[in-house]
Amino acid sequence: MERQKVTKMKYLYQPPKLFELIFPNIFWRTSNETMLLTFDDSPNPNITEMIIEILDKNKIKACFFCVGEKVEKYPGLISQIDQSGHIAANHSYSHPNFIKLRKKDKLAEVVRTKEIIEKITGKENIYFRPPFGRFDLTTLSILNEIKMKNVMWSLFPYDYKNDLNIVKFAVNKYLKNNSIVVFHDKPGNNILEKSLNYLIEEAEKKGYKFGDPAGCLKS
Ligand SMILES: [Zn+2]
């Protein structure tokens, strides 16, 4: 991709402080000056396992935002995420755009996946990330009602675009000690392994630490 396009893409997400005060249950960064790695669209055979292997090797605990209909297909991968000490979190049941759904359908998407995940892990599912990062006030009120937290991100390195130079640019310029980074657990994302290893190496050089998800996401 051309240099110009690369620099024009949006990598850093940082809402105004006031926004964070009004919505304490939305996370655009961690609350404890450690970094959190998150993966969207899990689980996927081979890819999820590869991610877990890299995380385990580096003693990092991460959040996997899982799509309910894929969880039903691959429950073993959810157990693997959970048993390796990572969080199997909620990314809706069928990955729709929440802004276009009626309230009861939004609720059904979240609750159905919450129940499937909880049945497999035996742990309460607290964390949700809306598909495409799109949500509205109704989504937030549902999450408040069922006591769930909306986990967004601060660093979006476009790993799924399959251009390692873009990922390196984003990491070099925007990685912070409180970043919530989003990667994509997705077939066809051929640079995921390299992207992940690059970020981990750079974080180490900068002296940044990875935190425990629960500690990173305290309101
Ligand atoms: Zn997604």
C-alpha cells in the first residue's frame, strides 16, 4: 500500500475524557497502565491455537471476542482459550451491525452467546465487543442492564489487510503502555503471527507490560 494511504488510516482511538466519565463501562484503553491484547472473530481452527501458543510462550493473557455461532461449532477451542488462562469474551451470536437491530434482537444476540460461553467455561461472561465496533445508546443500556462491559480498543493495526508494514507503522507510532490492541482471529489473515510477534518485541523494547484482562478492565 502507498505510504500516503498508510499514514491517512485511523489507528488510534481516543475518545474525549468527558466521554469516558459519562460511560465508565466502555473501555478505549486499559485502566492500569498495562497493555491488553484482544482478538476479534474467534474461534477458528488452527488460528486460535496458533495465537494461544504465541501468548503462552510470552506469558501473556488476552481476550478473545468470540462469535456465538462459531463457538457452537468449535466449543473445544473455547475450552482451550479458557484453560490457558485467557478470557473467552462475547462478540455477539451472528456478527450483525448492532445499530441496525431492534432492542430485543440486540439483547438476544448478546445473551445467547453469553449463555453458550458460560456453559463451556463455567465462568461469568462480563466482556462484550460489538461487531465492527458499532454500538448505540440502546446497546449500552442493554449491557448496563445485564452488567456487562463494552470493550473497544485504542490501537487498530489493520492486521487483516495482510501488509506487515502497516502493522509496524501503527505499532511504532501508536503503541502505548495502556493500549487495548485489536487483532483479527480470521482465516486469510496471513500476517497475524508476524504481527503479534512484532508487537510483543516492540513492547518489550519500550518497557511496556501486558496486564491481566480483569485488571486492565476495571471501571
Ligand atoms: Zn468482528
